[in-house]
Amino acid sequence: MRFFSDNAAAVCQPVLDALAAANHVDTAYDDDALSQRLNCAMGEVFETEVEALWVSTGTAANALALAALCPPHGSIICHREAHIQNDECGAPEFYTHGAKLLLGDGEGAKLTPEGIAGIADGIRDDVHQMQPHAVSITQASEYGMVYAINEVAAIGDLCRARGWGLHMDGARFANAIAALDCAAADITWRAGVDMLSFGFVKNGGMSAETLILFGDARVKATEIKYCRKRGGHLLSKGRYLAAQVLAMLEDDLWLANGSAANAAAKLIADAAPDRLVYPAEANEVFIRLSAEEAASLRAKGFDFYDWGVGEARLVTSWDQREDEIAPLAEAIAAL
Amino acid sequence: MRFFSDNAAAVCQPVLDALAAANHVDTAYDDDALSQRLNCAMGEVFETEVEALWVSTGTAANALALAALCPPHGSIICHREAHIQNDECGAPEFYTHGAKLLLGDGEGAKLTPEGIAGIADGIRDDVHQMQPHAVSITQASEYGMVYAINEVAAIGDLCRARGWGLHMDGARFANAIAALDCAAADITWRAGVDMLSFGFVKNGGMSAETLILFGDARVKATEIKYCRKRGGHLLSKGRYLAAQVLAMLEDDLWLANGSAANAAAKLIADAAPDRLVYPAEANEVFIRLSAEEAASLRAKGFDFYDWGVGEARLVTSWDQREDEIAPLAEAIAAL
Amino acid sequence: MRFFSDNAAAVCQPVLDALAAANHVDTAYDDDALSQRLNCAMGEVFETEVEALWVSTGTAANALALAALCPPHGSIICHREAHIQNDECGAPEFYTHGAKLLLGDGEGAKLTPEGIAGIADGIRDDVHQMQPHAVSITQASEYGMVYAINEVAAIGDLCRARGWGLHMDGARFANAIAALDCAAADITWRAGVDMLSFGFVKNGGMSAETLILFGDARVKATEIKYCRKRGGHLLSKGRYLAAQVLAMLEDDLWLANGSAANAAAKLIADAAPDRLVYPAEANEVFIRLSAEEAASLRAKGFDFYDWGVGEARLVTSWDQREDEIAPLAEAIAAL
Amino acid sequence: MRFFSDNAAAVCQPVLDALAAANHVDTAYDDDALSQRLNCAMGEVFETEVEALWVSTGTAANALALAALCPPHGSIICHREAHIQNDECGAPEFYTHGAKLLLGDGEGAKLTPEGIAGIADGIRDDVHQMQPHAVSITQASEYGMVYAINEVAAIGDLCRARGWGLHMDGARFANAIAALDCAAADITWRAGVDMLSFGFVKNGGMSAETLILFGDARVKATEIKYCRKRGGHLLSKGRYLAAQVLAMLEDDLWLANGSAANAAAKLIADAAPDRLVYPAEANEVFIRLSAEEAASLRAKGFDFYDWGVGEARLVTSWDQREDEIAPLAEAIAAL
């Protein structure tokens, strides 16, 4: 049983079915019927008009968003543990043509308005320093924590006051919404988010993520489409990406999948309340685990990553059933 | 009936089946079992050891290859009608960080050694000019013509003599091989090609192309993998790309599909020998057609692009059956 | 006697004197008293409010201007023989982060509105092609010809109608103004020019050129200042650049120097009316010259570049006195 | 009396004299007689063969060096307070095309081998993270401290062991050598430095710095020359830059100037031993100073920057005579 990453999980059946259903001749790139439905379908999810662009990776969605929010000579404030800083091999720097990430702190990979302001206030307002133009937060965070609505709104207010853009890396957005049990609108544009990388791949999709532009940021859609093309991300048979996303939106499958993964994580977390490094609010559980304990779990067939020294990361997926999770929970409880 | 583009065609069934067959948990990115088989499977196709990297678009494959062959201050010689020049919105410039495309001529979008040498010889050897580092040719060409083995070899010899890399944009490589009826090796590494963008999407795939590195160019695989990641092209569920490619290689499906499209084009071309702008060697037919003639064909339900004034482009696909083609051929013949 | 390039000429004495006069402590970068006078001094030259930024090379001025006028996914129309295309080793591509130069034709390296429109009209308005955002013309041109006021104005009108920026590479702007005998304003902002690279180095300066922003383009000054800094072009002792420029503006020294070089060129051209490849309107003379004739001139001590086969380029400088020129003129006349 | 920055100081007379002496016709760019002497003259300073390239700013020298040492997908380890991180507006990111600076700690803006290794060891060796390719240290440091020979050598050993390049930002290299009283070779190539940005502007020059390549790094000279050109840093009258540098090397003027500035700093530091934030080893003195104390010094005509809260930075220059410094020293001592 594998708890390495939700990236390793399978694709859910409705997505495969949608690929088959889309399998007929249609216009190329994003001029097909399915791609043309994306804005509207996402508008319903977010209760407002949006621009929605499919891409095949979250890294591409993040990098395209940041490039639209920050000039090459500017800087972007993110958490020291952000995926865009540590796990995208410089895609933000590539797509922004050299903007700098300024690194903040905060529990569980969550930024705070105070932390953000502190970084920005340390930047002299002259041409020798790269002026902040945007903030990027990850929802759910890289450590499995979730920003509450008021937390995002406070950051959104700060961004607005300073004239910055606010990007949300939602690789695990479904898990966050499932955890918060709130409207998707409340944690995004209503809280000041300009652009959202809405992830589907970790949550049962195959190869489709969606970049969502809200409010005034929608005006950037044209420019981003040029950047998507020059980044090599305008698939010629794009309808198979749109099909995946639309299938995941149908009957809120994305939410059901996110909830399932969260429930699995909760089973594990509840078995080890004293071991938790962070509250397990989404589908990642970080626990303290000695090398011997880790070895004993692995001997029982549970695979996962060590996380630094004395800690482990357990990621649950949309398709992990209780009969897979329960043995792990029991094994941890029995340590 | 649509003859706009092979990009509009459907995905062939074995590819869809392969996606379903791949649908179980496996390691993320390109560490899964299918991705790990790619080098070996491509090695059999090309009768030599290769490095094979999946990406989701031909534009990405081309741009990654060119970036590995040419520094930012260098230049790349290609045809004036090359896809990399006209239809990739600057992806080569983006991935190479600003290298320049130098544009050559030649019938049917095919370069000649003389033309290439003429361009290069016009470049002063000093720091004020961008020195050529690579040549890129398209096989089959943007005008549906095919380079013969000796034609590629002559360009390959020139590149070797000058110390340049040779890239082949094989978006329609299957159509070229079907037309040439030669070994894939003969028209690539044996003729001096260093890197090939091996296309599958136009030929019945969904979202997987493959960049192939031959011979000494294989040493660039590591660097290209970093660039693929920072370009946002390392899909987390990469196994679904590998699955597509492997399905297309199985029993030479790629060749069968390419042959089918070529045969369809031949039916059309044979119906209009006096109208051909270029010999229809692959799956594209360019014919002279007056506005009235074009309108009359469209009135009969045939869709295609005008190509400049008084010409039309008809592209056939792997899945177009004779009963679709014959009426078009007859309609053209009857004009 | 050397007729290779005006780049080889000496620096005129007032510029050296100005360096000595500036040699006391002052604020660093461009906050010193001299740099702060630049906008005003240039405003007088151009009879309007301008933003004026010193840089140390024309290549930097050109590249910064183009980067401010064209996004990375856009294109810039220039002449096939433009310095930005052939002699800046990709600086425009570097500073624009990959924009493409689209190459036009026209006698004597001068673009025409028809030629420009023809290039632009060949670009499909979709994300696959790099849309034009700017035009760059060189005044005086790379072949020593000068755009008349109405010629620039016609291009300016076209740019305005299409929403493009218009950049003028004025490496030899002084020679052009001297030839036209018009107001600097008439051939720049009044004719629709947004940005001018105003050259001084070829004309008696040492290491200072100036980028001038007119009208609405002035709003880009802040962004360009960031780009100048990140390009490494914000000299810490910038006052020594401002001093050079101000010295050249004093009593219209720049115009006097330009006129002197033009007069020298005219002496040569008048001696060889039948050999002229282009009208010698500024300070460059292109003449037909056989290899034997070239050798005979060189044997007499005249140095110059061959220009292709059977042609030669003779460039005169601000400091070449009639007793230097007359012998060359006579030698050519006597061939 | 101004203690803001050595950038504000005047140019020393021998440099001005050298400009006048160079003021005759010569070949353009770096093919003139003076530029051609640079390698040899620097070779004598460093007791080994070097490649020496003039540029007009330290930012350009640093950025060109880093771009030659690190690919776009790599990272460079430097101190959190490094000039390349904080005061070059992203020039390193621009010239490297997006490499990332990884920030280390250490007293007085000096890195340690342990600190460097700690950063590098935290980077996973996979394509998701930007692998370190170089280290950059500043000598003298941004806080006026000097790396001892064995300190540089230890970092050099680490770089060699890991296969990284080592760059030294020597904006105040003269001050460092004056402080160490050692051979320039001992603190550079003999200690493992591959590239040095050798600063002259802060030390009495006008607009010329020099990038020095040692040992195996010399092979990068050609590539760097292309990058210098495309960065707009190949001045057409380059001989006036070479002249400045050669004048500063003559009779070790650079060392005399550096020593003079250091001596001035020592006078100040000796007057305030209890206020020193860092040992004043070069020409910068950082002292604790209350707002009232700062105001009282300013009221007496001494100008300087506050440095954070309760601290001040006092920078001395090559041309500040004892009668300028003594009153400041006395005023501080009397606080």
C-alpha cells in the first residue's frame, strides 16, 4: 500500500469515460466544443464569470499565473516551503523571465499577512531591488494545512492595499474545499484571489489542470494564451483535457474525491494524535516516526517518504478505501 | 467531412485501451514502469540505443531540442515556412532564451545543403553576429513533401562538418517513413540527425509526443530533463503518456496509421494531378483552386483551409476511410 | 587614413573637458546634478517634455526600447539590414525575452509603410503567431540614407493605426538631422516616433548614448529604469555619462560634428558619382570598387571595409579634416 | 563631508590623464591596442595567464560570470546580504536566464564552508530542484569584512569537490588586498576562485570594471564575449575603458587607493571601538548610533546612511584625506 503521493494514484472512471466520449473529430487546440464550455462550467463552480484555461501540469498553471502577475524585474512573496520554490525546478523564474521569489515563514507552510508585510517592508523602493508584485499561497498547503476564509481574506486585503496580485496554488484545492466545507467562491475571488491553479490530477484526473482568472485578472487571459502557446502547453487535441475537467466537475465529483482522500487522512491522523507534526486538515499526514518505527511500518508493506529526520509524510488519495487505510492506522497506533 | 488538419482527428482505439490498461497506481513522473520502457522500445524502432522523453506537444519537443543544441547567443537555420518559425508563437526563442532562427528557402519547405551553407557563409565570424549552431528540418515538410535519405544525409554531413547539431521536426514522421518505406534509422541517426521530435498526436495519439536523442546527443538527456521540468512538461502521471506511445509502437501501429493517411491523400492527389502545387508525398495535398471552386466543394460538405490566394490545403488523417475520400476526389476531378 | 568606422574616431575635446569638470563628489547612479539635468536639456532639443536615460551603448538603448515596446511573445518589424538584426548579437531577443524580428525590405535599408503593412498582413491573428507590436527604423540608415519627414510620418501613422510602438535607432541621428536640416522634433515625436536611441559615441562622445521617450511612451520610464539596472547598465558614477551628453548638446556641438562628418562624406561621394551604390546622404559612402581598385587605394594608405563583392564602405567621422578627405576623393576620382 | 558611498567619490587624476592619452583613432570595440594589453597586464597582477574583459559596471561583471558558471535550471549559493541578491535588481537572474540564488548566513556577510554545504545538502538530487552549480562570495564583504586566505581556500576546496564554480565579487577587491597585504593570486586562483569581478569604479575609476577568468575558466572567455555583446556591454570605444584599468594598474595605483580608503576607515573605527557592529577591516564602518546621535553628526555636516534601526554605515573613499576624516572621528568619539 502506497502513501508516497496522490500523484501515483489512478485516474477515476468518469474521467476515462469522458475521454472515450470525446473521441470524435472536432476542432483543434481550444476551439472545440468541450474547451469552449470550460469558462461557463467553471463560472458555475465559482458563481461568477471567469476565464478558465486548461494546461497539463500544475507547474505550468502556476508559472503562467505568476508570469502574468509579476514582471521580470519584480518579486513574488511565497512561503519558504512552497512548491513553486522547491519543486518546480525554476519554472516560475523561467516563465516570469527571472522574477525572484521572496521567502516567508509561517506554521505548516502557511503565510501570514504580518509575515508578508515584513518581507515587503524590508525592500527599499528603488531600482536596485526587485519590488514585490504578487503573493502566492498554497491551498491546501504543502504541509496539509488549510487557510481559513478570513486568513485568505486578510492576505487578499493586504495585496489589494499594496497593488499586488494574489495567486493560489490549488494543487489540492479540492481537499481544501472539502475540509472547509465552504463555497469555492468564498476562499478565492471573494477573499481577494486573482488567479487559481485548480488541480485535478492529484484528485483523480489524468493530465488536466485549470488556470482560473477572476475579476479584473480576466483581462490577462489573452496574454496568458500566448504564453501558454509559447510554453508548448497548447495541446492540439485539447478537447481531451477539457473533457477530463468537465467530467470532474460533473456532479461535484472533484469534491467527492477530495473528501474521500481527506477522510482517509483523518483515519490515520486519528490513530496518531500525539505524533502529528501539523494538524492533518487535508489529505497529508506528517507524523513523528523514528527510523525503527518507519522500518517496522515498511516491513508491513506500507510505503511512504521520510520527511527530514524523525518524521514521515503519508499522503492519501481519492481512491484509497477504508480497508486499505485501517491497517495502516492500526499499525501506527500499535507502534 | 473535414480536411482542416490531422490535429482534429480522433484518437485510435489501442491508445484509449492503453490508457485504461495503465490505470492503476504506479510511481509518479517518469519513474513508472511504462516510462521506463520507453528508451528500450524506441531503441528497437531505431535499431540503436536512444534516449526517449515523452512530452505532451510537438512544440515542446521541438523547443527542448533546439535549446539543447543552440545557446542563447546562437542561431538555428530552418526553412522560412517551418512550423518552428511560424506556428509556435516563439517557443524556440523562449526555450533557447533568445536564439535566432535564420530562414532559408527551398521547394516545398525543404532546405538544401546549398541553401543552408549560403546562409551560414553570410554570417561574419565575430561576436556581433549570432553564429549558427544547429539546423532544423521538418520531415514530412510543412508542404507535404518528404526528404529522401540522401537529402537528409547531405544536410547531416554539412552539419557535422561545421560542428552544428541537426534536429528533425517529425510531427508527421510516420507519414514520411510510410512514404519512404525505409528504416527509421536510415532517415535519422544514420543520416546525421541528432534529435528527432517524433510525433504521435496527429497520427492517432491523444497527448503524447516523444523527443528522441541519438548517438552523442544522448548525453544531453539529463539537461533536457531539467528543462522539461522547468518548462512545466513533466507530467506527474506521466505513465499515461508513455502508455500512448508504447501502444502506437506496438505492431507498428504508427506506421499503419501513417500509411492510411498517406493513401487517403494519394486518392485526392490522383484526382487532381494538374492542380498540385507540390507533389503530395505524405498526407497533405496542396491544390490550385479558384474561389468559386472552393465554394462549390464547401457547398458539398467538404471543409478545408484556403492557402493564400487561389490555393487550398487538404490534410488527411489516419482514420479517414476510402468512402470519405472518394467523394472528395470525385468532386475535385469534376470541377 | 581610416574610413572603417566612426566608432574608431577620437572623442571631441569638450567631452573630455566635461569629464574633468564633473570630477568631484556627487550622488551615485543617476541622482547626481548632471543626470538630473538631462530631461530638461533634451526637452529643449526636442521642444517637448521627454524622459531621457543615459546608457553606455547604442545596443543597450535599442534593446531597452524594444523590450518596453514589445512583449516576449510579440514581434518587431525592422529592415533586413538593420543593426538590431545583424550587429547586436541578439540583444533585442535578450532584453525582450525572445520577441522575434520580422524582416522587411526597402532601398538603402529603409522600410516603407507598404513593406511594413505587407509583413504584418501576412501574420494570422491567432496565438500561434507572434503578433507585431512595434516597428524599428534606423535614422540615418545602415546604408547612409536618410528618412524624410514625410516618410517617417507615414510609418508613424501606420503604427498609430495598428496600435504599435515606433522606435528609431539614431546611432547616427546627428548625421540625419544635419542632412535634413530640420527640427529634431519634426523627425521624431511629431512624426510618430515613441522612442529614440540618440547616439553620441560615433559623433564625438566617449561612452554615452541616450534613450529618449516621447509623449505617452514617457510612462514607461520607470519600467525601463528597472530594466536598465538589471541589464547592468546603471553606472554608479553615472554623472560622467550625463556630462558627456550635456557637453555634446551645448551650443549644438552634436549637430556641428554631424555636419562635419557629412561634409567629409560628400567630398568623397562627389568624386565618385558613378560609383555610388546608394545616395550618400549622411556620413557613409558605399561605392562600387573592383578588387584591384580597392587594393590600389589601400596601397595609398586608405583603410576601409569591403562590402560584399565589388563594393566598399567608407565611413567618415566628425574629426576628419578636408586635408584627410581630399586625397581619398582624388584617388577615387583618378581610378 | 559625505560618507554615503565610495560610488560618489571622484575619479583619480591618472585615470583622467589616461583618457586623454587614449584620445586618438584606434580600432573599435576591444580590438584596440589598449584592450589587447589587458590580459597581459592582469596576468602580471595575478602571476598567471588570465582572460580579462572590461565592462562598465560591477553588476554586469557579476552577472556575466554567474551566467557562465550556472545553467538556467541551476542555483548559486551566496550570502543573504550579498550585493547580487539585494542590489542588482535581478541581473543575475536576467543573465543566467532564471537561475536561483540560494541564501546562506555567516557573520559580516561572509559565507562559511559549513553553511554552504548545509544549503547544498538540503537539495534533493532530482529534476524537481535546482541543483547548485556555483558559489559567489564578496571580497571585501558587504559589511566591510575580509575573507582570509584560508577561508577562501576552504570554500574553494568545497567547490572543487562538488564540481561547482567559485565566483568572487571584488567590487572592493583593492580594499581587501590592502587589508590582507597578500598577493592577489593567493586570495583568488590559488585559493580556488574561477572568476573575479575586479572593481575599479569605487576605487578611483570612472566606468571600467574587469572580469578576470582564471585557469580552466578561461575557456569560457569566448562565450562570455558573446554574452557581453548581447548584454549591450561591448562599448564601441572600448579603449577608454581599457585605458582606465591600465592606469589603475600602473605602479599599483589600485592598491594605493584601496589602502588610503582603508586607512580612513580605520581612523573612524578606532574612534568608536565600542560601537562597531563588525570589525572594520576594509573601507566600511558599521556602528551603533542612536537616532539622536545620528542627527547630531549630521548637524555637523557629516552625511551617511542609516542601516536598519540604531545603526549607521560610513563608507570611506580613496580620496578622503585625514583632515576630512579626523573631524568625524572626533565627533563620534565625543558622542
